[in-house]
Amino acid sequence: MEEEDEVEEIERAEPKPQSIWILQKCREEGIARTADQLMKRMEPLAEENKKLWEALNLSEKSIKRAQHERDLAESNSRDLEHQKGVLSEQLTAASEQLKKKSEQLVIVSKELKNMSEQLGKKTRQLKSKSEQLDQEYEQFENISKQKFSMLYQ
């Protein structure tokens, strides 16, 4: 085929000197050799490019997973903040109730102390009345014995 190419080029309307023809052939062969060399050089580059694409895909998946985990963590954080607020409100309400109960206990304690003091007074009064009754009973018994002895004498 190369000979036919040579013939075709020689049969052209404008004949070329042989030196130009040789230079063109060298160029074509050089280009073909360069193309082969480039192809051989591109094979590892293509393989590396494939690996880089795979790494890029893995990186994108990792980024998406990390973003999902970040979003989940943010959502959990918001939930915890909400729960913290709710628990804080509940704690405040319970604290207020406890304070009110404590105040009520102080009042009831004072009332019980007053009632205890009143009960002590009433007990002393009752004891005093009881002693008076005992004395009156003894007097009544003495009088009764005297009258009985006067009647049967």
C-alpha cells in the first residue's frame, strides 16, 4: 500500500521533489510512532483516571454519608435542646410546687405547735379541775362518813 501511496503522490498534478516526499513519509511514520507511544503512555493514565473516578465516587458517597450523619446529629441536638427545655420547665414547676408545699408545711407546723400549746394548757386546766374534783370528792366522803356515823350513833 505504501507504494501505491507513493505512486499517487508522484502522480499528482504538481510533482514534489523526492526530499519533500521523504520528509512527509518520515513525518507520517514519526506521527504513527508518536501515536503508538502516546497510546502506550495513556494506558496507565487511563487506568489511573479510572481509579481516580472510583476514588471520587467513594469520596462523594463518604461526603453524603457524613452530611447525613451531621444532619442526624443536628436533629438529635435540636431534640435534646427541646427535651432540655421541657425538663427545665418541669423542674421549675416541680420546684415551685415544692416551695409552696414547704411554705404550707411551715404554716401547718406553726398551727400544730399552737394547737399543742393549747392542748397543754387544756391538759393543765383539766388536771387542775380533776384535782379539785378529787378534793371535793374527799370532802364529800368525809362529810358522808360523818353523817353516816352520826346517824348510826
